Amino acid sequence: MNNGKIEAMKTLKIAKGQIEGTIKMIEDERYCVDVSNQIIAAQSLLKKANIQILRQHMQHCVTEAFNEGDGKEKLDEVMMILSKLIDK
């Protein structure tokens, strides 16, 4: 596993802990604004992990595909993901 994936996994594990903590906050009937702030923080971590994964994909898979003369399909995949991120 390369460094990009390792970093993304670390970020996702932090997000998982934050989501579990947020669930506990709801169960404990904590103040809604505090819960909402925790949800926003978890979303931010998920976005960060996605960027880490996309970066490593471009550095490895897309680069390799272009070196082999077949990068258009990989580039189209990345563009589809980016369009989903932008449309939100």
C-alpha cells in the first residue's frame, strides 16, 4: 500500500471516530448546534480522504495508463468523480 492510501486510511479512521462520537452526542441529547458542527467536521475529513485517494490515483494509475498510451479512460474516470464533487 502506498503512502497516499495510508494517509487516506488514517483520515478515514479519524472520520469514523468523529462519526461515532457524533452518534453518541445525539444519543446523549447534546446541543444540536454542537452536533451539527461535528457533522461538518466529519464531512471535511471525508472530502480530505477523497482528495488523497484521487491524488494517489492520478500519480500512479493515471500516469501509468498514459505511459502505456491508454490514459483517456482513466482521465475520464477522474473527470466524472470531479464533476460529482463539484455538483454537490
